[in-house]
Amino acid sequence: MSSANVWVEQFRELHARARKGPLSEPDKRRYLAERERFARALTAAQGMSLPSGLSARRNFRVAQGLQVDLELATGKLRTMTLDISVGGFSVMLHKPPPDSEEPGFSLRMPGNADPLVGRAKIVSVQRKLATHRVSFMFQGLAEKDAERLEMTLFDLALERIK
């Protein structure tokens, strides 16, 4: 087994322990450092470069279809995410809302976890033939919700690495 595989397995075990409950202070510090290291590896693999001082943990994306209900001025819309990060998500829409709109959202989390609910701001719109890829940034996401989402994103990323 390569050293990278060994490291991923050690991180997977530490992540599973963190999921089960509080870690000791030394383990918590190690876990947060390893979580950042894992996220940096993911962002590099995704071809993203992060400015100095930005946390990779808060910026790496996972390509994952999660149900999201958007509350737009034109009405409610149910769609699926293309990808998601702790900062926001992207979806495909036939007609994008105005840039100034900050829709409410309810994002269904994997398993039976409570949905993530809040407001989002449009940060980019890219035309793709007859549809648009619309990227949203979470607005005022509570720290506990950001942490819950981050843990879920690590779960999803680790599931993909065998």
C-alpha cells in the first residue's frame, strides 16, 4: 500500500472517530490539520488554486446531486445540485433568476439528517445550450450548519476513495 493510501486510511479512521463524538484536544488539532491537508489535496486534484490564507476545507467542491428547493420570486422550484461546497452550490436552471435575487433554499442532506435551510446569493451564471449553470453562495450560514455540511462533504469525498 502506498504512503498516500495509508494516509487516506488513517484520515478516514480519524474522521470516523470525529463523527462519533468529541475528540481529545490533541486529536482534534490533528484532525483539523489533516482535514485541511485532505481538502488541499482535493482542491489541487480539482485544478483549483487557493490564495494564501484561504482554507481549503471551506472551498473544496464535491460533485454531488442533492435535492434543493429554491424559493424564487417566480415561485418554488425543486432541482438537484451539480456540486456543493461549504460556500455554496451550483444547479442547472432553464431561466436564471435576476442577479440581485437572494432566494431561500432548503437543501436535503444525505441520510435522514435535517435539511440545510437559509438564503443564497447568485455568484455566477453560465449559459449551457438551452439551460444555465447557476452558482449560489450561502448567505449567513450558521457555523453549526457550516460544520455539519463540511463533515458531510468529507463523508462524500471519502466514499469515493476506495
